[in-house]
Amino acid sequence: MSIATATTAREFELTGADFKFLASQVHELTGIVIHERKRDMIYARLSRRLRALGMANFSAYCDFLGGPEGGAEIAAMINAVTTNLTHFFREPHHFEHLRQTALPGFVASTRNGADRRLRLWSAGCSSGEEPYSIAMTLKSAPVDLSRWDARILATDLDSDMVARGSAGSYKAADAESIPTDLAAKYTDEVTTTKSAEVRMRDSLRQMLTFKQLNLMGAWPMRGPFDAIFCRNVMIYFNAEAKARLVDRFAELLRPDGWLYIGHSESLMKVTDRFQLAGRTIYRRVR
């Protein structure tokens, strides 16, 4: 056997038909577009499922997914395929804008008779670092929210990530991006037999509600939200799905509400319902 053949040999066969079926299933269920260049990623992530199920190849896995007993595996497949890259205070200019511009605006609006109600949504929250960063931002803002009903909804397609976020415990190394003053106020260091961890305090956790949600499916919440964070999610959608999602966000945002998107995303030529107000920061205009 040549070195080249040995290097490229794989444990499981993934045919073109198998990849096409899996990509179509992911798109149908989530709206995420899986291009051919992601074939190696699909192989790497779903090979674990084949091993767990004792299957010999991807054709058998595809047959299983399409069969009468495949329903329970759908969630596991989506969890495996979904990308979950995040950290505390990622893209810090968003949190600075929320703290210095958006929140003071929310508070000012109450002087005109509005309810002291504040609702934010982390759509695509992954393992929870983003919504906890939002909560710390609200707590540390230069406004008095003590008499406000402030809540943060955190949702993700991946049920495993939702469970991790709800637990509120992270490796100490993963929490190093939390500013020192905020970490001292809102986290506790916990030493386990395996590693050093950081746990979010109850004052933060009581502000958050974690739920599993498919952004392409039905939404049980009615809003209105004051701000929505949906960052580095729409890059996986095609133009049609992206436009539909943004329109649904607009319907749930209050007039002049804020939408924060990812660093590589843009709403240019996608919608006329939002106006660019800063770097990847948009405001609802209609």
C-alpha cells in the first residue's frame, strides 16, 4: 500500500449520494446550507455517531435516519453538525454599544410612560457565554435596573449546548476573557476533582431562560424584544432563509429595537427594515 493511499484511507465510506442526503436533511431541518467543501467536516463529526450506533458506513446511517426509528437520531445528528464556537464578550464592541447606547435609550423611553420591562434574546447562544455576557453588561451598566423586569432568552438548536449554558459552569481557562471586575462580582471559582471551574452566580442565572429552538421552525415567544443578538448564525443560511429570518426578527423587535449580528455578516440587500447604526449593529426602522 502506498503512503498516499494509507493517508487518505477512511474508516467509513461516505459516497456522494450519502453526502447529498445528509446535506439536504440538515438544510430541510435547520436552514443551514452545507456546501461540498464541508464534506470533510460532515465526515469527521458524524463518524462519531456511526461508531456510537455500531454502523459500518454512511449509507447505513442515511437509511437509519430515513427509517421509522430514525427520529430520535435527528437531534443527535443536528447537535453533531452544528458549529459551536464562542467565548465570553466575543466582539466586545457589541456589549459596549449595549451598555453605553442601547440601555440608556431603553431607560429614557420609560420616562414617556413605558413599562419597566426589558427583554433581550440571544438567538444561537451556543454554550451560554453570549447571554451571560449580556447579563453582566446589564448588571454593570450606568443605569439603575434594580426596579426593572429584565430578562434574557437564550436559545440554540443544539440541545447539548443549551444544557451546558443552563448549568452555568465553565472551565476556568474559558472564563479568562471575562473582565476582572465583572468576574469578581458575578462568578465563583469552583475546584473539582478534574479541573478548576467558574460558575455563574445566581444573580445572573435568574435573569436567563435557556431553551432549545430551531430558528427555521415555529417560535413560541411573542415579544416584543428590545434587542436581539444573532451572531455568526446567518452565515450558514442561503439568501432566502436569511431574509426570512431577519424579517421575523423585525416582527419581534420593538420599534427602534437593536439587532447585533456577526463580524462577517451584513444585512446589505437583505432587508429594508433595519438601518446600519454601527459595525454589525442595526436598528429596526420599520
